[in-house]
Amino acid sequence: MNPITQRPHLIPPNGEKKILLHSCCAPCSGELMEALTQSGIEYTIFFYNPNIHPQKEYEIRKQENIRFAQKVNVPFIDADYDRDNWFTRVKGLEWEPEKGKRCSACFDMRFERTALYAHEHNFKVITSSLGLSRWKDMDQINDCGVRAAAHYPDVIYWTYNWRKRGGSSRMYEIAKRENFYQQEYCGCVYSLRDTNLWRLKNGKTRIAIGTKYYSPSASLKPSAAVSTSNKQENSSLRSSHLLCCIGKEFLAARKVLYFPML
């Protein structure tokens, strides 16, 4: 049976027929977009992801999302790329592992802006494509979403498990069908750093931004955002690989403020 036909009919909280969908990227949001459309739910995409680094990667991911939104005629809200505020928000959490406190702070910031926009533009329900990826902690994401929505009595975060009933598998099928850009790390500079460190230690080349795209013939799933035990890494390993992992221009601009060599 075609897995696309196995999607359940979705009913948002309180039977609402309009939601604001926070999108992290086209591959993850593609399945949600098609599922919502199939259930007759009106939605608008809200793209607010100031964590994504470098800006070239951010623009690629955003444009892929815009391309698909235009194809299916869905409104797309392009929010700010306020990178400086994001770095302020996660300062002191630079060496937290994936799914740790830094990720919670990141989700909080993105969902708070989503909830604010929903409150100001009469959206009663918000949700996010972040939870579709198996590399993410669904409970962590839902907790952040519920916490953000709680600031406004007229906004609810929909904690639906988008992975179930074949959601994750359909995500890859849609990505291949649409030839979406295939990102190889979560998005932030610290995820890029940790993934490149893992790749270098395992004899692999560093990530090349903007080169990989899904194709119908592809069989491999995207690489995980690697979580290394950073606090146990020695400082010489960090310093020797840092420049090749994230780029000299970024370090110069930040004066290494966000990369303490502990």
C-alpha cells in the first residue's frame, strides 16, 4: 500500500481549522505541509531560524522552503535572521551536547517568536516541523513549544507526533521527489563544529555547504547532527580543528567569544 494513503485525518486542538506552522527546513516541513493539506487544514509557514550558520546555509534552506511553499500555494512568512540575539541567548552553552540545554534555549527563542506572531495575527494553534526528525527529542521540543504558547492565553502549541504512521518515511520520499537540499547538520555553528570534528576524527571530509541534494535514486538518509562529549575533549583538539570546522572569518568576527577553549 502506498504510505501516502496511510496518513490519518488530522484534527487540530479545539477543532481549529487554521494553524501557524513553524518550519525549520523544507525536508522536514514537506510532510507536515502535505498532511495538513490532505486534512483540509489552512496553514501559514513561519520561517524563523536565526540559529542556522553560515548565512549561505541559511539562505539555501530558506529558499528551498519558499520554493515548495510557492509550488503548493501556501503563505510564507520570512521572519528576521537576528543571529546576534541568538548568540546572546545561547551564550555560555557553547559546549552543550546535542539535545542539551543549548537546544532548549534555541527552541525557546524560535517558538517564542512564533507564538508572538500567532497572537498578533489571530492564529490560535501553532506547531513545528522540528519534531519530525528522528535526531531530535520530541519531548524536549514539545515542552519548549508549550512553554512559549503559555505566554498567550489565546495560543496553543499542538504536540502532535508527526513521526508516527509513516511520517518520517514520507519525509524522505517527499525530499527525494522534490530534490530538496540535503543538509548534513542541525543548523547552528556548534552543530557544524561538532559534526565536522566527528568527521575529521573518523577520516571523513568536512561538510561542503550547498552541494548535496536529494534525488529519486538516493537511498541514504541524511547524516546525523553528531553529538560529541565536548566537555571531555582536550583543548588542543578543539583549537587545532576549530578553524577548519567553522571558518576563520566567523572566528575573527566573534573574537572567539563563543568558543572558549576549556
